[in-house]
Amino acid sequence: MQEDNAYWLAWSQVSGVGPVLIKRIWQQFGTLKNAWETSPESLGKVEGLGGKLINTIKQQRSQLNPAQLLQQHQQKNPQFWTPADPNYPRLLLETPSPPPLLYYQGQVDLAENQGNTPLIGIVGTRYPTEHGRRWTHKITLALVKHGFTVVSGMAAGIDGVAHKSCLDAGGRTIAVLGTGVDVVYPSSHQQLHKTIQQKGLIISEYPAGTPGDRRHFPARNRIIAGLSRAVLVMEAPEKSGALITARYANEFCRDVYTLPNSPDVIQAQGCLRLIHHGAEMILTEEELLEMLGAIPNLNEPQQLSLFESPTPQSLPKLEPDLLKIFQAITNEGKSFDTIVQETGLNTPQVSGGLLQLELEGLITQLPGMRYQRTS
């Protein structure tokens, strides 16, 4: 297992090779050790690996010693899973972009990782109304009472209400961070972070010490969706990151439920949009629990489509990195890892930029982590 971890870590350090490509490489060669030692010609058989990126891989793997890299890394990051680890969360592994390294801190429950305990994601705005707070508390208590584990992102607002309500009721909660597992963000959640570490689990795809960066949080949302059997969007304005979690849930064939409110309430407008495109409404705790009790097999294809293609918009003034990402995308579609390669930006920068462009309606995501322009 230590040898496997060394090669997962080494591949994650190669510029331009993100989670999607690493999973493809692993599937192609059986182990990442085999892939590390194979010829450039053999690497060319992997979809998405072109000549330029293969040359980069060849150059960088000659400069990296996987065993030494792992030894150094473990000094600050002693606890993490890789997709080759039997304890890696099964549902997350089934997604197209499982984190190559999933760091954790707290109390591990292997029944959750194997999918034997149902996990439900709860997400929403950082600025909830009293209605949103009250219903998040009410729904969380109902989930805890019926044995569900609550997954959220430990952000201010709805996330914090979900975690705290779960812990207060004696339930089990998992916090997915956009920082290292040892970094508290926002700082007001110091006590919450400590309590979850003692009674629940904190996970992240970022190594220890990674500070808060707004580009990390949208990418974090795919992990919340990937871990969960269903996602509840309690309150979300039109351009909320919670809608990105719902999009990922839809792509991963998870059910999406959302809390209705008046169209006059800004925090409800994204939820109403989800309902318009097929999400189930949360009307009572009893009805929600009944629907959650009949969650379909995740291997069965789902027809639910929560998002229409955005209406073409004129190109707004973009920051240099966003413009570079947008210019790398075509009308025919381009893979995430190709965008990383062509822009020269790192994976978190590209992931955050893509999600910003999606929220602006300038691009849309296709199956398999591919992106295309909307016009």
C-alpha cells in the first residue's frame, strides 16, 4: 500500500495531469507504478494524453523519486486515502474525477466508505434567511433520527447550520473542506472544526496547510456530491456555488431536493430554478424521508436534467486567467486536463475558473469533465 501511495502522490505532482487523467491512466495500466515506468509510446494510448503532455510527464518523472516524495509528504500528511485503497469512499470512486489523494482527520467510519451508511449532502447560501436556517435545522434533525450521515462544506450559513444541528442531535457529520484538513475557514468555525474532528470526519483533496482560496471551493463541491446518495439545496441565489453541487449531483446520477420559497426572496431563486428543471421539492420531513428511502440504484442511468444550456451572452470583461481559460475552450468541447495543459495554469485555478465561467453562462459542462462554449 505504501508503494501504491508513493505513485499516486507522484502522479498528482505532474503538471497538467489532473484527477480525470490520473483515473484513466490507472485504469489503463492497472497500477500507477506500471504507468510511471511505462514508455511514452504506451502513455499515448490513454485518452487525453497528447505529445506535449507526454513530454512533460517524461521530464518530470525523471526528476521525482516517488518513495522519497512520499516520505517527505507524510511528515505533514500522515492520513490519506488513494483510489487504490480499499477504504477509499466507494461512491466517490465511481465519479469521473475522484481526488488522487483524499486527506482525512477525525473519526473514520468504514461503513460510510463502503456505502453501507447513507450519506446525504446539505448545501446552500452563506447568507440564509430565517426560513432557510429553520428548515435546515428541522431537516437535519429528521435525517439524524433516521440514521443518515450529513455531508456539507463547513462554510458559513447553511453548511454551518447543518453541521451544528447534526452534532447537537448526536448525529454523524462529514465536512469537506476547500483548505487543508488542519486549516479552519472561516475562522469563526474554530469550535465547529474541533467538534467535527472529535465526533465526525473532516476530508479534503488539499494537503495540510493549504489556505483558503476561492478557486478551491467550487472544486470541493464535486466531492460533496460524489460522497452523497442525494443532495439537498436548502437556499441558493441564482449564482450560488450550491448550484454547482447540484450540477455535479445530476452528472453523478444523484437525486437533488430543494426547499421552495417565494420568488421575491433572492436566496430562493436558485432553488426555484432547480425545481423548474426537475428537482424534487422539500415539503415535509416525512415526504422527504419517504423519497430518500427509495433512492434508485446509482448504476442506473437517470433522465433528470436540472440545467438547460445557458442562454448565449456577450463576453464580459474577464480577468487574465479567466480569459485564458475561456479562449482554450471551443464550441466542440474540450477535456478538463487538456484545458489545464493548454493554459499552463494549475488544476485548482482551472477548476475554479471553469466554474466561474459556468456561473456567468459562458460555458457549459459536458459528461466526462468536458467543457464547451455556449455560443
